[in-house]
Amino acid sequence: DAQEVLNGHIRSIVKLRSPFNGIVHHVAVHKGEFVETQSRIMQVIDPSHMHAELQVFQSDFPFLKVGQTFSFKVPAFGADSEPFSGKIELLGRAVEEDSKTIRVHGHFKEDDRLIPGLFIEAEIASGLVKGWALPSTAVVWQKGVAYAFSVQNTDQGYSFERKAIEVGVHNDAWTEVLNPSEQMKKQQWVLTGADQLQAQIDLAEGDEE
């Protein structure tokens, strides 16, 4: 109270009351420090209004809409930790320059284990997509281009040919191949170990240099 100060009633301790129940996330001053008017003293977070900020690749963005559900895990909790669930509330309208991703804002149910600043990995349920796909273990990336290895059975055994493919929706399990030809659908493909074949190609090209 300013009137009490004018009357000479100066207190060494002043109690500050937050306008809402929350958690002190950050303290911006130190004990004994002079604080000016409008100075930020601390940051208090309302845990009942925590949200998730997701970064989505441009190729996946057209499949998203407000209201879709997503599940996420916290890597720091361990690979076998249970997933949490949430819902998309807002879709970004700008592409991040550095990562070339778009921000997606989501809400989730409050949980005491979830605190501000945690890194999460999320999967968004964007609905069923019908298409032709290869296991993601069959696909390798080189300078932004996706490749898969076809298999030819010859008299001398098996031979492999690396072919560029146009990729659609993809995750850790499957990679959609856009506009596959009928010949491509009939071919045999290396389903696992494509990265090892690519490593052999890189090694051979290095020896030639």
C-alpha cells in the first residue's frame, strides 16, 4: 500500500500473490536486487493450460486438420514408456526457415509427469491413405532424394539396381510411393538392409575417387 509507505510503515518482506494457481517456472531476479516498476520478477505457469508445439514436415501438412488426435512419447522417459494423447487445436500458417517445417499447436490432458520444456516425439492420426508402399527400411535418402533397390535374379545370382522414387506419406514403418508403374509393382524389392547396400555404393564411389 503506497499510503503505508508514506506513513513510514516500510516492510522488509512483501508477499506477492499470483493471479492464478501455478508453478514458478523461472525467476528473473536475485536476492537483494533492486527491482524497477514493470520489471519481470518471475514466470508462473498454469499447468492446467499446458500445450504441445509440434513441428510437421511440409509434405505431411496437407493431411492435417483441427480436431485430429495425436499420440506422443517423451524420449527422456525411456523407449518403453507409455504414450500420452492430445488433439490438434491450431495449424500454423508459416514455414520455419531453418527446419522447413510448420508448427502445429495441440492440447493434452494434464499429467503431473509432464512439465514445460520437455522434448516429445508425436504421431498424428491423419486418417487412412490408400496407396502403394514399401517398408521404410527399404528406402534410403541421398541429398533429399529417396531411393529403393530392385532385385534381379540372374544366372550368376542376384543383382541390385538403385532407383529413385517419389515419396508421399511416410513414417517409421511404411513409405508411400507415388505414381508407381505397373512394372514397378511387379518387381521384387529389397525390403530390409537398403542402408547397407547404399553404404557399399558409397564405399565403392570413394575408392574410385
